[in-house]
Amino acid sequence: MSWLVTGGAGYIGAHVVDAFRAAGLPCVVLDDLSSGVAGFVPDDVPFVRADLLDEAALGRALREHEVGGVVHLAGFKYAGVSVQRPLHTYTQNVTAMVGLLRAMEAAGADKLVFSSSAAVYGTPPGDVVTEATPTSPESPYGESKLVGEWLVRSAQRASSLRGTSLRYFNVVGSGRPELYDASPHNLFPLVLSALAAGRTPRINGTDYPTPDGTCVRDYVHVADLARSHVAAARRLDAGEPVEPVYNLGSGDGVSVREIMDAVARVTGVDFTPEEAPRRPGDPARIVARGDLAARDLDWAMRHTLDDMVAGAWAAQQRVPA
């Protein structure tokens, strides 16, 4: 049996594939390369270039590679942009999920690890969120991820599917320099690409109700995140119980200004960030406990903030000009 990793040519997906290979679990990558990089897929991993909305191609991939489980990472992930492109966001994240679940049922693939997001919480009522914190997304992206979780649960009630949803926070760093995050919207690549080009990084929003006025977030290392996908897959393979959702969070918040300070410290590039207005769809603070994931999914923060910056800076040198 193989695991299909949708979006496996992306930044996070490539790290998940690395973790599966290190664990000796066979996997197949499906990616349309709209944001992924073909070179991220190892030569010994089967690669299917297809749009997740192409249900026929998806079904062929599931059957031909004898897929028993899916790690579903493919989708449109930019909260701020989703405010301007809500229908596109829903098509990529909800319509595609419906097709995936339908294709999985037809092919007999009955295990699913779904890439969800901290965006489902919106601006939480307390300082720290748990899986029991009420969901209140503030962007079409967050809404689409919450609908994805609902679809997984509904499919489980109606079929033999077993699955879980992993709520990501801010994923940064690199497990190896060849795997870089080239997102045009994520904080780390924005800051590091600006420095590499000799420009001054920018802070979006300095008037939030936080200690230094900038957004506070969980920042987690991508290799730690990938490791927990393997643990989730193994629990599903073994028929062991899983929670409907898990937070992959650190329990500690780091502000955007603190990130800027760490970048200057680790890279040795001294700079004073520019200050700009808030972006739409960005809540002030999201920090989460990861206790359930630590109990079940081998979740731990194995990398410091400086480790995260150092790995991301090394990978930044590999980003094509």
C-alpha cells in the first residue's frame, strides 16, 4: 500500500515526502505544479502531474499506485488573498476536497490526513487555543479549511474512511537547503528574499492589541510538522484511535517584530523594518497548545527560533532568481 501526498511538490509537501521516505513508508506525489517545484520530488518517488479538480486523473493515480491512504496538502492557502478571491479559494479547497473524497471511496483508499489551518479559529477569545476553542474563521481561506474538516467528518460517518485533520500554524525553516519556501505571502520568505535582494523587510500592521503592536503567532519548524504526519499515518494504518483534529502548535507566541530581530541576529544583516498598514484577514494573535498531538503524533518543538531562521536563510540561497 502507498500513501498519496497531494501537493507533494510544495514546500511543506516535499518535507512530508522526505519524512515518509525516512520512515520507510512508500508514497506517491500528486501535484499540478501551480506553486510546487518538480525538482522537490525525489527521483525514486512516483510523480503524477495532475490538477486535483481532475477527478478522473485522481482516480487513476489512486488505483494505479495502489493507494490506501492520502495526505492532503494541496490547496490555495493565502488568507489575505482569499478575501479578494473567495470563489477561487472555495473551488480549490472545498470543491477539490469533495472530488478527492469521492475518488478515495471509489478506489477503496480509506485513510486520510488532512492539512487544515489555525485560520479556522479567527481571533480566539483567549490567549491560547486548544482543539476545543470555538472556530470563527475571518477569511474565506479559514472558512474553506473548516468546511474541509466538516467534509472529512461527514465522510467518516457515511463510509469506512478513517481520518484526522492537522491544524497548522506558521510553518517555517527547512529540513535541507534544497527545499525552500518561495511563497509570495508568507513572512519568512518575504523577509529573507527582501534581505537577499538588498531591500528592507516590512511589517504589516503595528497597531494590533499585542505587547509590541505586531501580530503574534506560533512558528513551527517544517521538519517537526512533517514528522507528525508520519505518526498520524502510522496510527491510521494500525487502526489506532485518533482525534478529529490536532493543533500542531508550540504553546508560545512570537511577534513579527521578534522575528525581525531574530533574522537580523542570525543572518548578520542589520536592518530596521519598514512599517505598513495591516493586511485584511490577519487576526492579532493565534497561539496554540499541542498537547494532544504530543500525546498521539510524536509532536514536539525540536528546533529553536534561531534554528528556524538559519534553515530558512540557507534555503533562501537556493531560490531561483
